[in-house]
Amino acid sequence: MKLTKQKRKRGLILTPEGLQKLQSARLSTELNENYGNRYTFEDLSERIGINTATISKVLSREDGVDKRTIELFFQAFDIKLDKDCYTNSDQSQRQDWGEATNVSVFYGRTEETATLEKLLLEDRCRLVAVLGMGGIGKSALVIKLTERIKDNFEYVIWRSLREAPPIKNILASLLQFLSDEQETEASLPESVGERISQLIDYLRQHRCLLILDNIESILQSGSRAGLYREGYEGYGDLLKRVGEVTHQSCLLLTSREKPKEVASLEGETLCVRSFLLGSLQAADGQEILKVKGVSASESESSKLVELYAGNALALKVVATTIQDVFCGHISKFLQQKTTVFGDIHELFEQQFSRLSNLEKDAMYWLAINREPVSLSEIREDFVSQIPPQKVLESLESLVRRSLIEKSEALFTLQPALMEYVTQRLIAQVCQEIATQNIDLFGCHALMKAMAKDYVRDIQIRFIVQPVIDGLLGVFKSKKSLENQLTQILVNLRETSPLEQSYTAGNILNLLCHLGTDLSSYDFSSLSIWQVDLQCIKLHNVNFQNADFDRSVFAEAFGGVLSVAFSPDGKLLALSDTNGDIRLYQVSDWKQLLICKAHTNWVLSVVFSPDSNIFASGSTDHTVKLWDVSTGQCLKTLCGHEHEIWSIAFSPDGQTLASASNDQRIKLWSVLTGKCLRTFLGHTSWVLSVIFSPDGQMLMSGSDDHTVKLWDINTGECLKTLQGHLDGIRSITVSPDGQMLASGSEDHTLKLWDLSTGECKKTLDEHTTWVLSIAFSPDGELLVSTSLNGTLILWSVNTNEYLRILQASTGWLLSVAFSPDSRTLATICQDNTVKLWDISTGKCFRTLQAHTGRLWPVTFSPNDQILASSGDDETIRLWNIAIGECLKTLKTEPPYERMNITGITGLTTATIATLKTLGAVTSEKQPRQAAI
């Protein structure tokens, strides 16, 4: 087809940068020399020496003038005229900026600008989509980029799709401009396809830069990202044709969502690319705050930028609020702990309203989870079994909408967006409970009983408690709220018994945190999901025929004495003062087995290298071998005359070593149970025994202050390591077999060279007995615990401590690493087992025993009575003056007469524990009425 040639207009005009520079100088001069009054055209004519008509031409940028005129203008305001301040007027006539805004304040984005410039100029991409969440600065970046590179194009056209113009209108506008207004609506083809073909002809013959801003305006709300609204599918045809067909131009898009054509056509070496615009750098965000007059320290500014994920628009909005309400002080604003309000709320609301129902559900779950989670974790959260493909599509859609962050296959929300979604969740749940019209409340758990401890605490603080506060504001009293929640339970049982739902579990959690007396409540024939009942009394509560899932109960431990991870990382074993051993599944911390193992304390438990057998050593003088899968006792090893403190498997799993108060170490055949050898040489209790990694040497630590190295085959003592000033409580060997560490009652750890027996280093950060030590399986870390509850992580390479944690207020009896070196398990004197994340130093789970070893004493306020507690699960009140016991109090089991007849979803071991704590099963027990 024949393209019309446009008429050229001679002369120079100011560029947008040049006009901005001139206007700034003019404003400054008016303030300094004219008392802030604006110069009229007559004033400017007198100052510059040119007529008012020419002044109008220069400032309007509509007609060209000669260079001397522009020079006079700049000289009159004492500013330098640079080459980028003016351009040929005929070139300007080929630029149509449409509704592009004036970006006067712009900071940073240097790297992003360079990347996009390369895509357009060097890589000659035909279709580029700049993506990012609303307010992140996409349009501003593209405007600045276009101003920078416009001279590389014959035509520059900017069109906004904010008002969702039909595709035919946009194509007509583009074609009319490219034809120098020779084309009209009447002369253009009727069909969209033909108009696209005509546009591509122009894109082939001329180097054009077309910008379509706000593409999301023509995309569907309530569906997957990238799909078009009805009647706007022609835009998809445009993108597809522009991306596929060869031409010399570029179509540049900005959007909150990635159009599906871009997703299907893009590639790192292809001519279609997408660019995800991320957060502003902290320093650039701080510059925005400074311009707004906000004063703050660097740390406060950085915190604010991080809080809003570097979103330029959100920072501008909040900066105005800080300036107007808090006199420019960030610290005062941060103290309010409220980040989502006004225009920021509206910004998020616009984006949330566009989501599909599945995407909204995923957003709610990400807000509930509070930290990055995997695809499988999110899928497990959904009430109904949604295919993994559907969940993945929803998450990918949210990523394309720039609403969620993805890192290493984990998904999460930005802080401010998380607060917004949490606010929506709380408001919706309160409304549903008030009206008894349950939807979101049944599909989402307000807290997750199986979450890490610190995450669950956050869920209670930021979700559960605000819901309770909101409901108390509606119902005015605790009793009225309890009645409303109970009525919902009654309705649920009558209309949807055992329906898959979080409703009953949510109500039970709310009642627990309300402090409700749950005695005789009826939760029969309901789904009880994600409920934390560890510290709750449930006397006479009816759970008959209830379905439990991902819920946590109190345990019936005695005092926990030993902990061990299986080498495959799948199991955790605990032993206690009751002689019991419990096995937990690490993936979900479900209790699998309870072994009634010994008649006295079980001081040591350890797994075989293949994780199929575990062994236990007890103060009843025996060692026992157990089948992991069945809990069956395979063998009982007898021969020691006193308590057994420590046991260890050989690396090949064929032999087992045991150390005892009888000053002996015994070597046993795992296959036959026979004693193969007895090692003699220590003069006091042997408290710790381990094998070398090659299995050829045995090492023992004793209360006689020494460590001994033994030859497995001959029984000969190869070396005696001396240097500690008190008993040695624990020893451990590095995975490479080069170093041995010992922990002593003399408050120190010593590191020994096994080849020479030389002490290489003494670590003395502890201030009391060192009770337990362990090397991490990867050999990078050494951990030690002490009598005062301190846990220290040491670097093996530098022998310096990395982190000191106050894990307990009492003894830390034992410590163990998980096989992947990422988790620590500790046993505390307060009868808890705590699991720690090595990377963060945070305790993420506490296994809480409800009964057992409790030793503290306390005085009454008048100092007349002393209360003492002990392993017999009693509290005694004493008259201090005469030493007489006034009263003995015995605690009632927490689940006394709790009906668990016909319950599902719990393991046999858990049911046995519940019965130990007072629960009953009785088919004859009548169903109770809800209270």
C-alpha cells in the first residue's frame, strides 16, 4: 500500500526537559526578584528582548523558532542551554505523547532504564511488556525511558488504555497520526484485522515506538491474569501480530498483569520480552521522602521503604500523611503500626477486586501463613481438594499480576499488601459471624495449630485477637458472643454434619482465646481442623464422632531426657522419666508410636544408621532395641550393673556401644544381642560414648575428668585425653573424624586433635556446666548447652561463637541436630522439647508436656507459706514456721471425661495419650446438647 508523506515544519522547539529547566529558572527568578508574582508575556518580552508572539511559540512548543531565540530565553534567566534542551520541530511533529503525565520527580531506576534501553535499541525487540503492581512506577519509568531514547525513532506515540477504549478506536488513532492525518475513520478498513495489517505496514517502513499504558484496564477481572474483557480480544490479536511479524518498530506495554500473548511469545533470546519492575532501592525511596519534607534517620527511612515494598506511589501517599499528620516524623507514624489507609487502601482494593475467587483464596492463605510457603502447603490449606495444576495456575497468575513474591519455589505477600488482605479477612469474618452467613470463615483457618510456634503467635496477635475484639464491639459482651458462636455450631451440626470446613475449629480456637469455660460443650459430629488444645482444659467436652485434622493436643510426657533425629530426617524420638519413648513424624509432627519401654528413666535414645531400628538405654540397667515401623521390642541387652547414660550405634549399624555408672563400656551385637567386649579403664561414671566415623575407634567421656580413645578390635586404650578440671558430661566427634569435642562441668568445651591427642582450643563462653554438645552433620557448626539454659552455636572453622540463645530458664539437658543441619532439638528442664531454625535462631515449635518434672518453689506474698512441686504431679503447701505440710494438691487431667468415642483423624498413639490425660470412649454415653 502507498503511505502518505507528512509535511515538515522547520525550526527548533524546546524538549520537555528544556521546558522544565526553563520553567524552574523562571519560577526561581519570580520568587527572588518579583516577590513571587508571575511574569506576564509583556514582562518576559521586556526582559528577553523578543516579542510576545515569539515568547508564546517558545513556551507552547507548537511552532519552531531559530536557535538564537532559544539562546536569548536561556540567557535571560542565567541558565545553560544544552543540546538536550531543544530539538527539530519537524521531529517533534512525529511525537504524540497523548495522556502521558509530566514526571518532574523521578529517582533511581538507573539499572532498570539501562536494561529496557538495551531491549529496545540493541536487541531490537518488537514487543516489550513492563510489568509491576500498581503504583510501583511503570508509567513514570517508561516516560523517562522514552524521553531518553526518542531520537532513535521516527515516530513516538503514547496511548493510555485507562478508560478501556475499543481496539478499533486505538488503531484508528495510531493510523491517523502515522499518516499525517491523511487517513480518516471513513477511509480506514472496517475490520480489526485489516487495520492491524495496515499498522504493521507503517511499522515496517518506519522505526516507530508505540506505547500502550495501563493494559490491565482491558483485561478481565475475576479470572486468571492475562485474559481479555469481552469485546477487547482484538488487543490480543494486535500483540500477537506485532510480536510474530518482522518489522523494525517496538510496541511497549505497561501493565499490572502479563497478557497471555506475551507469556506465550516471550523468550530470553526472542524479540518479545517482559520486564518485571521491582521495588525502589532504599536510597531512591528515601529521596522521595526527602522531597516530601519527611525527616528521619536512614534506618527509619529504610524501614518505611521496605514496609511498602519500594512502591513509589504508596511512599508518596504515606509521605504526605506523615508530613500533614505527624509533622514529618517517620518514627511517630511507625509507632501507629498501621500501614494501609486512604489512597493506599484504594490502590490495593482495585487490584484485589480483579482477582478470581481461587486467587482471592490463595491471597487470604498467604496472609494467614505470614511467611513464605510452598505450592504443596498452600494446596493443603484449601478446604476442597483442588488439583495442583489449578493452584499453580492461580499462583502464577498472582505473580503475573505482581501481587505476590516468589523465591525458590516459595510464595508470600509484601508487608503492606499482607496487612491489607489481613484487614479484609478480619472484617469479612466478623460480618459472617454476626450474620451467621458463613463463607470465608468456613474456608480459612484463622490460625494454624500445626504452624511454627512463632508463626502461630503472630496469627493469634494479628488475626484471632482482632477478630475477637471486633466481635466484642458488635455483641458488647463475652456471653453474647459465646452464645452466637454456639448457635453457629448447632446450625452446622443440624445442616452440615462432618462437612469439610474450618468453621468448628475456628469457633473452638476463638472460644479458647476468649477464655471460655468449655466444660460440657458439644463438638460431636463436626470437623475439628487446625485447633491448638495443648493448654486447654476440656472436661466433659463431647467430641463423639468428630473428625480431627491438623490439631494439637497436650502430651503426657514424664520429664523428657533424650531426643534424637533419625538419619533419614523423617522421625524424632523422645524418651522420658516414665520409661516411655515416643516417635514423631517430622513432616507434620504427628505422634506415631508410644513404646512403654523401660521400668525407669530412659536416659538415651539413638537410631541405627538405616533408620530402621532405635535403641534405648535406661536407669533400669538395660539396653533395648526397637523396630521403628511397629514399635516392637526386638531385644533386651542385659549386663550392666548400674544406670546406662549413653548408647551409640557403629557406622555400619552392626554393633552398639553402651556406657554406664558401673564405669564400664560394653559393645553389643545388634543381630544377636550378645555382649562382644567390655572396656575397662575409667575410674568413675562413664557419661558419654561415641564411635569414630570409620567405626574403628570408640571414644568415651567420664566423670573422672578424662576422655579415652579405644581400639574396637582389641579393647586397648589408645589415648587418654586430660585437661578438664571436672566431670565430662558429653563428647562428640566431627563428621570427618579429625576432631573431638568435649563438654565439662568445668564450664568449658575442649577441641581435641584425634590423631595426636592434643587439645587445640578451649572454648569458655559458658558460665556453668556444659551438659550436651553436638557437631552438625555438615561439619560446619558445633552446638553446646548448659545448666543455665544457654545454647551456643560455634563456627568449626573459626572456633568463634556465632549465636548465643537463651533457650530456657533451667537446664538444657540434651541437644541434637537434624540430618540436614538446619534444625536443632533441645530438651529443657521445664519439660519442653524445642525445635530451632539454625538460620534464624528462632524456636519454631515447642512440644509441651502437660505433666511431669516441675521443680520450682514459690513463697506466698506474706512469706508464711511455701509451695513446692515435683515429679509426682502434686503441689504441696507448707507452713514455713513449723515445716508442716498443710495441703497436697493434685492436678486434674486436662481432658477428664472428654468423650472421644468414634473420632477419626487421630493416630492410635495420640488416642492413647488422650486417654492417659482423662479422655474416655463409651458407645453408651449420650450426646450432649451444646451450651
